[in-house]
Amino acid sequence: MNILIVDDEPLARQRLIGLVQELDGFETCANASNGKDALRLAQELKPDIVLLDIRMPGMDGIETAHHMNRLSKPPSIIFTTAFTEHALKAFETHAVDYLLKPIKQDRLHEALEAATRLTKPQLEQLKYIDEQPKVRTHICVKTRGTLELVPIESIRYFLADHKYVTLRTEDHECLIEESLKSLEGEFSHLFTRIHRNALVADRFMNGLEKNSEGHCVITIEGIEDRLEISRRHLPHVRKKIKNMATYK
């Protein structure tokens, strides 16, 4: 079975590579130091199992696992961790495979033999292992069968239309299968609802205008799009833009 090893620490990766080499029936197909490279390699190489460190800079292991689970054939995932006893109970409660650092040969062999794919409910519960919900750093978009990571910090707005939501950056737009309500719940500290069908990134709000029909619209940094603001949300949006202008 092919194994992808993911850890931001070079020594930890080398140690795991060495441990896997000593096991019959398993071999390391590649290794990565971060979540973005791990997802790219998982798409290219289609490993059977991923040994995935949780605490990595930028996109952590939990978020990386979420994105990997959207692959057409998701790999089995075993988390590697130095978490506290409290966090380990969360893994055990939800039957999630993990290896406690420093990793021992017999425990690694046992985990690899029993590795299974994570379910969506398991991944959702892992958001809370640090007692604070995990917030993604990227949105995972499927385009022509390939997964693309879009940094949250590059997104100008989310616009809902029936069952799909359009995600807009400065350069392009794409459709995602997530509800505006769930996006607002996760990113309310970064985005503001301006209409029942739209969330706009606070950092890219430029100002307000009136369109040819007399409706109030918001201007957004880096793009020409104008999004209508509902009467209900206008006072809050106006106040937010005024406050942001004060700190610029």
C-alpha cells in the first residue's frame, strides 16, 4: 500500500519514512511539509493512506483532511499528533485513527493495517478538538475534476443562486456547493451579509453608490462588480464601511 507522509518538521518526516520502510506491504510514495502540497500530491499519486500531522503552519491537518475527503477516491487518513489527553479523547470518541508522537513501530503497523476513510461527521467533530471551532484558510473548489484551493483572504464575495454559491476573487469566479448560511457562520468575522443572497469581504469593501434604478450598491476593491444592498442590511453595512474608513 502506498503512503503519503505529511509533516512540517523534516526530522519527523524522515523518521516516519524510515519506520514505513521496515514494514512489509507498505511503502512511502511521497512526503510533504504542508497541507497545500499534500493535497496536490494526493491528487497526483492517489495514495492509499495519508499519515497527516495536525499542527502545521497555515492550513492545518484537520483542514487538509476536509479537502482530501472531496477527492473522487479519498485516501484513508491517520493523524499524527502530540495533543493533550483531552484532545485524544475526542479522537477516540469519534473513532478517528491517530498516532501519538513519538510514534512507535508496532503502533504504526497496527494503525496502517486498520486504516479507514474518514466520514463527514467525523471531520465535522474534529473542528472542536482545541475547544475552539476550526476556521478554514482555504475554500476547496472542484473544477473539471481537479481540486483547487482558493485562499479565504483572496475572496471578494459569496453570492447565492438557488443551490449553488458563486465565489468571486479578483481574477475569477467559480461555483461551490456550500450554503451561504454555513459560510456566514464560519466566516462572520471576515465577511458581512449585505443581502439575503450575498456576503462581502470586509477588507475589500470600498464604498456605496446608487445604481440606475436608485438602489444602493456596494463597490468592491479590485473588481467592477456592484452588489445590491437590501434595506434591512444597509444601516449595518454603512456603519461598517464608515468604521473601516476611520482605521484606514
